[in-house]
Amino acid sequence: MNLFSLFTESVNNSTGRFFSDGKQITVERYFPIGAGPFPAVLALHGSGGIRSFADDSVRLLAGRGFAVFVLHYFQRTNTNCADDRTIRQNFPLWMRTISDAITYAGEQRQVDASRIALIGFSLGGYLALSVGTQDPRVKAVVEYFGGLPEDLANFKKMPPTLVLHGDSDRIVPVSEAQNLQKLFDRAGTSYEIKIYPGAGHVFAAPLMLDAGLRTLSFLQKHLQAKSARRAG
């Protein structure tokens, strides 16, 4: 049995599309049961493309009251799998597409546009953090085994951020997470960080479950709690 299934409730799954610089972008949408409006999370895959994305953590979030949008942002540049050259060339275009996706998500009637977060994996983590430094509509960031490009390190503000990384990652070294900690301390960013001993790039099932539950708790704290305070 999939461990995530113990924590996941039924969700409504559909496909949507929007345009970014004239390119049609696909979005897989996972909505909780109910009318909303719900806080929203945009999920960003890594360099392996959308085929490398597992939807277990997405369903976990949607089953707990978040509208989740899995973004096919590689469609903006007709990319299937990204290498270093492709990433350097297309990174700014993908950032713009993610900002366009934030607009799209906020226009959905089931979504509270004032409560939108980004969650990114590897390359998606770099993008989530990068957009978080630029777009004030992002209210929280969760990044798995990613980092922040050096040219954005002098950011003035970053929303609350959760960093999840393995200390044996040979693709994105744990020094990236350690550097984020220094940057966040300098900027006064609210953050949480979990370094998994012995974990490499992409977590095995038990660690992924722990990371997923940490993600859920973090987003509940920073997105759902705001709604509760307003309602009170």
C-alpha cells in the first residue's frame, strides 16, 4: 500500500490551460472536495520534465484543503528534458511562465488569490525560490533539493520558506541548502530547514512521506492559518 494513501482524501482532478507569451501551457488541477475558496499551491517539476513528477504529495495537499496546480512549464520552451545549457538559456522564460500561472490560479473561482504558494523539486526548487524573490503574490515556498541562483542572492524579501535536502545529494549539494540558511538569516526570512542524513537527490519512500507531512504542516501554518484568523 502507498503510504501517502493513509493521509489522502478524495480530490477532484481536471486539466486546464493558459497562455504564456503566446504559448499554451497545460496545468493539471487537483481541487479539494467543496466550494472553497482554497489556498493554492503551484507544483514545479525538476529537469526530468513532467514525466518525472509523482503526484502523491500533490494529492496529499489537495486532500487536506489546498487547490494544487501541476504546471507543465517546459511547454513554454518546447523542452522535454533540461541539461545545464538549456536551463541557463530558458530559466528567465520559465520564471515568467510561473508568474503567469500564478495569475491563472488566482482567477479560478475555487482559489483564494491572496494565499498562493510554490513547491518545487530540484530545478523546480530553484525556480520556486527565484520567483519567490520577485513576485509578492507568492506567500510561501517549499523547495526540495534545490537552491537559488547566485545572481538572485541579494534579494530584499522572501516569503516564508521550507527547505528539504539530503546531506548526500551528489546532484545538488547540501551546501546549497546551507547557503540558503545564511541568506535567509541575513534577510530576516522566516524559514524551516530539514537536512536528511544519508539522503541523496530524490528521497526514498519513508523520507518522502516525512517531507510530505512537513510540507503539509508548513503550508497549513502559513496559508490556512491566515484564513482562520480572518474568519475569527
